[in-house]
Amino acid sequence: MTEPCEFYRTVSRREMIRRSACGFGALALSGICAEQTRGEDKRNTLLPRPPMFPARAKRVIFIFMQGGPSQVDSFDYKPELIKRDGQGIDFTGVRFGTFGSKSTRNLLKPLWSFKQYGESGQHVSELFPEMANHVDKMCMIHSMHTEGVAHGPSTLFMHTGATNLVRPSIGSWITYGLGTQNQNVPGFVTINPSASKGGPRNYSNAFLPTMFQGTAVGRAGQAVADAKINNISNLHLPPDVQKKQFEFLQQMNRSQLQRHPEDERLEATIESFELAYRMQLNAPGIMDLSGETRETLDSYGINQKETEDFGRQCLLARRMAEADVRYIQVNYSDESPTPRWDQHSNMPKHAVHAKAVDKPVAGLLADLEQRGLLEDTLVWWGGEFGRTPFAQGKDGRDHNPRGFTVWLAGGGTKAGYVHGKTDEIGHHAVENKVHMHDLHATILHLMGLDHEKLTYQYAGRNFRLTDIAGNVVKEIIA
């Protein structure tokens, strides 16, 4: 009688598991790859995609005032705060070390006087005389509130909708949802971003495909005239050799893709290489301001000491808007430990920063309107939070995430409109409150994207910019 063949031999449970170990590993890898493939959602391309419903805006320019400008010294006029200057109020702490504790703080009136401007009669302080001339274009939101009490968490939340987890930036979400109308430039650009307070995470694609990451132009602390896109040119090889090398590389990549057509991450990488090569030919021209007229340069404050640098940033933003970049961020920031608008003990320093940004921003609004771009460009101005109506030290103000002001212009928003309000001293948002999640939902809506349906599956969960919150602020839509 012959011995039973190996196939029918009885094995123990332990031996079966040992022999199957590699098979379980393969099953796990297969599951991970399948999950990643499902997460890609067939959007690995920057080709333009139709909005989910008719859009009011085609692009966004976000003018970021890092550090938190004071709403009660700029756009949120509070006569009661002036009347009660120096009066002590009971305050419940929100900062580390003071959270939940009560103390008495003295109110500090605005350091600059207010006037009414335009047909809408909106109040603006002496800090922003140039922007004040454009209030009839603006939609003021005086009832903002947000998450985080320090610059890092609040800045990260403003960009990504999360204070701690690595999430995609709003610019990445928009380009993921809509692609770009110009295949020769990135869909998302950030000009002179800061390396701190969230740093690259503020323009990261996180778990979205790499092509949706923001492209940084320059860095905080660097003169914009010297700002370049890193590695945009190769000075060591002539263009014809570079082209041959690139075509050979892409030929190998596409050959690999033919063998693995389900590998959408490889497809995304190929698309990113294509964009990078096209950028070498097109991006330098967009960043060249030499063809702009003297009148245009002057309107942005270029060639004037106080406004030269930020004026160049704002003019670059207009040129990128003309080139159909979907999301453009202009950063008023630096590399020092203290953000520019963060005056805890020296509020008069606000005047220096206001001088630097006032004329450039006003010039941008006027230029966009003159060129017919403001109608479908959404301009968003603001910081990660505001500042307290009471004094910190002699003439400083602390962080205030409970009530502050941002303004929007163009892109389907109501012009010359005021939404919401803070309390009588400008501390808490109390009427028609707008959370940062609500603002994000509204920006996506104006771009033709439903914030509840713009999702991406990652790690077994559908993620979105607004997490599980957010409501479109319909009252500010024209």
C-alpha cells in the first residue's frame, strides 16, 4: 500500500498557520492596495472637471494675514468699547495655563478712529484708508469664530479644517474637485508661505494624490523679487537634451503603467511629471512683472519701500488668476517666532503692517475689477483669529478665536454687505455666527462644490474638508 500523497497528509492547526503566513501577508497587502485604489476615485488628473452645480466663482485668492489682526481696531466698530475704555471686565481664559480660569481685564479702546465709507456706509478705521475705498465690493463677516487658541493649531485649522491631524488643505480639495483649466500651471499656488505655524502642512495634499499639493513660490522672509519656484529650471543641460531625457523617462513610466493599469498612484506621478515639465516653459513668464505698466505697478505700491514686497505678491496673484490657477494664497508672514500681526504688547505696530498691505490689496481689488476678473474670482482676506477687546499689558491684545472679522469680495458674494455681529465690545460672536467650517463650506459652494459630497476615502473612512460639520452661509451669496 502506497503512502498517502503530500496533499492529503493531515497537518496540525499550528503548522497550517505557519505555512500560510505569507499568504495572509499577501491578502493584507491586496486589501491595502484595493483600499488605496478605491480612495483615488479616478481623479488622478488635473484636467478640468465640471462643478457639482453652477458655480459663482472659478478661482480663489486668499490673502492671509498671519498672526491675527485686531477686528476692533480695523473693521468691527464698537462705540461701547470706546465708551468703556479702561473699565475692568471679568474674563474666562482660553489660553494654555488660563483655560477656564476667571480674571479681570481692562478694556482697551481702538487705537485708531473709524469713519464710514461708500454707499454701504461700512465702518473702517484709519489703519486701512485704501481698502476703505472698496467697501462697496466687500462682504464683511463680523461673527467669525474658530478652533484653537494658539497660532499653530488655528492656522492649521483655517487651512485644513483640523487642528492636529494631517489633512489636505482647502486649495488641494478645490483642485481635487475641479482640476485646473490651464494644464501648464499648477492648480494651487502659495506665495511666500511660512515654514512655521503648520508650515508645509498648510498647503499639503496629505492623503490626496500628490498632484494636488500646493506649489510654493518663494518663502516667508524672502524678497518676492527673488522668489522662484524651486527646481523650475536646469542650468546644466540644454533644452533639447532635457526634452529627450524627459521623453525617455515618461516612456519608461508609461510602459510600467501598461503592465499595471490599475496602479493609479503611478498614473498620478506621471501626470505630476508632465505638469512639472510644462511649468518650465510657462511659469517663468507668469512671474515676470517687467511687462506691467508703470500705472499698474504704482497702483500696487511697487517701487515704494513700505509696499514693494507685498505689492509684488498681490500682482503675482492677479497674473496667476489670469492664468486660471484655481487657488492662490498670498501670505503676509515672516520667519520670526512672532507672526507679524501678533501684537501682545505693542498694538501700535499694527500700523506698520497695515501700511504694508493696505495699498497692495486695494490695488488688487481695483485691478481685478478693471479686467473683469472680480466677478468670478473670490477674494478672501483675514487671519487665523482676531484679538481681544481688553488690554494685555499696557497696549497689547491677546488672541481671540471667539469673535473676529474676515471679508470676502467678488465670486458671487453680496457686495457692500455686513453679516453677523460680535457683542457690544467686540469679544464674542453673538449674531449669525459663522464657524470656520461654515466659511469653508461656503467657499466650496461658491466654487460649485458640495462640501458634504466632496470626499476622499482614506484608511477606511470618507474624509472631507469640513469633517462632520459646516453649513453654507446662504445669506452672503448674491
